[in-house]
Amino acid sequence: MPDLRDGESTEMPGSGSRPYVLKNVGGVYSCSCPAWRNQSLAIERRTCKHLRKLRGEAAEEARIGGTLPAPPKEPRSDVHAPPLLLAESWDGCADPAGWWLSEKLDGVRAYWDGKQFLSRLGNLYHAPEWFVAGLPDVPMDGELWLGRKQFQRAVSIVRRQDQNDLWKEIRFQVFDAPALDGEFEQRLRFVKEFMKKHRPAYADLHGHSLCKGMEHLHEELRQVEALGGEGLMLRQPHSRYAVGRSMTLLKVKRFLDSEARIIAHEAGKGRHKGRLGALLVEMGNGTRFAVGTGFSDAEREAPPAVGTIVTFRYQELSEGGVPRFPSYVGIRKDVQPLPAPKKEEPDMLSPSLTGTRRFEFSKGNSSKFWEIAVRVTEVTVRFGRIGTQGQSNVKSFPDDAAAAKHAEKLIKEKTAKGYREA
């Protein structure tokens, strides 16, 4: 079997019902099999039996610099997360007057340590030498940014290992100088003066302005969102750079966002038949729910693999802790992996695995069916004359236990009326 060129992918049969997808993106080879996904190594050092079969033992050992590594039980000692300041969420009540206001960039957080770019988890971004030319030998905090609504493309570029010319699309938007011992205004002034004097080709000072009050904040937020931006950031005046979560840095958004692990794909219906309908995901606290909106047609045709960490946007949490109106945003590689599900989940949910049960009733000229499916916190009922599509309705519940209890109640009611399970 020939090797993969940059950007190519192929499929290979595995132990599951669906073939595994092997890819080469910028010299980084990946496989959708669990053995590749679950390795606690940098992605460029991972391999598996499918990649070895595709490329050959010698080629894979040369690429990763050794034999197939066993997943380490302890965290990697060669990766150290940079000392980053992380934001808390604005509560909507605290007076923002006098705070520094800036747009929240939908890019990739990057820490320039004076020599190289590091991710939030300490992984290296392989920026070309011409991209980093002119940057200072002191740390700078910022975002590798492509533009509004361009998060996924930005991620695909900065994660490449081949120092590709695609980096010319990226800008390093600097918003702080962490190593300087001074107030925020002093650090911001240092970055401004450095940019003015040295003019690095691919770096800019991210703009800040003083917030005049609540009305000004909401007006700026409306303008940014109208342009496709993600939200705003508030920085406390005269504040120091503090490592970790701090109330001196606040994010302001109408919608909340979070991360979850994909545990299954749900098949689409109607116009999405034959491709992804929804992602069944699990948050770090064990809450499971479906994300069915926010996907492009291309993402529905080739959805992210089971086990992938994704970002989703939502309005609020229900009383049971379930995100309301979740919408898919994109794949995340710069956050800590979530705890693995306790048991294996199927790649594509079939009717039997989603809990669908069918009941039928026949008497005289009447032949009817009634189906019920429980999908985590949603109960779907479909009913009508046998031989027709019938009609359906969906009801949501605060948790999976409440959904299951409601389903049991409906089943008892139908069987009491003479319906028999098909």
C-alpha cells in the first residue's frame, strides 16, 4: 500500500464495524483507532499497527524515533505548561467602568517564551523561522489568529509540523508581557513600544480601550457579535500578571461554552440521512447529552472521531446540569483531556443501541404502531398506522434517569391499552 501524501487520507479495516481513517496532515500521521487516540504522547510521536501496516515498520520507527511506545502511566515529564493567566466569566453585574476592554479573539492561545510558541498544555507550535523573526527574547502572551469565524482553519495551520507557508495567513496578536514585573498598563506600554520599534512582520499589539460603563460594554459586545466575533475581555486596571484563573481577567459573552468528549455518533434522519445527525458527548462531570446543530455539511460527512474533545456553545444549564441549546463549535486540542467514559460506546448509534422499542396494536381494521427511543435526556415517540412514517414528538428532561422513568411510564400505559412489543 503506498504512503500518504500531505493532505491525503485512506481507510483500513479494523476490529470495529467501520473502517479506521488514516491521515497525513503536514507530516503528522494519525489514525482514528482507539490505540492511536488514547496514547498520552504528543501527536507527532504517536503510531499504531494500522500506520505501521500502511507505511512499514522502518518508516514509522524512523518517523517517531523508536519502537511503538507504551502509553505512560505518569504524565509526560518533557512537557511543561506555560505560566498563563486564565480568565473567569463576568457575572453580568460587576461594574466594568474603568476596566480595559478588548475583543475576545477566536484563535489559538499561544505563549511565546522568547524562543518558541507553546500551547496552553506546553506543546510546541512549529512556526517557521520567518514567522518568529523580530519577536523579543522575553515572553509574550497572545493568540495565533486568522480572523473571526476562522478558528478551525487556524488550528489546522498552527498544528502542522512542516512549517508550511500557510502560516502567512496567521497573525500573532499580543495582549500581555507576562515576565515584566509591573502593572498591566506598563506591560501593555512595553509591547506597544517594542512593536513600534522592531515591527515584526507577523505580530501586532491587540487593541485595548477603557470601558465607560455597562452601556458601553453592551454596545461593544453587540458590535463585535454582529461582525462574527466571539465576545469581549475585561482586564482590571493596575493588575499584575497572575498565573492560573484570576478575577482580574474576565470574559464577556452572551453564550457560554465548554468542552466535552465525543462518545458516539448518532445517525442522521431526513435530509441528514446517511451522515451525522448529532454527536453524543460527555462532559468531565459525567453529564451526557446530544449536540445536533452547528455543523457544516462537510463536518456531517466526516465528523470528528469518537474520543475527540470538542467545544460547544450553549445558553445556560438546566436544573439537572444539562446544557440548553448546545451548538457545535469545533475540535479542541489545547485543553486537558477529559476523563474517559467508563465503558466503550459504539461509533454509530443503531436503533437497538439507542433504546428504541416498537409496539403494535391490531384490532378489526385498526393496525397501529408506537415507537419510543431514549437518547440520554431526550425521549422520542413515533406513532401512526402500520405501513406509514407516522408522526413523532420529542421531549427533553433534566437528566437520563428522568428520561428513562418517563419512558417506562409511557410503555406501561400503551401495553395496558393492548399494544404488544414487536
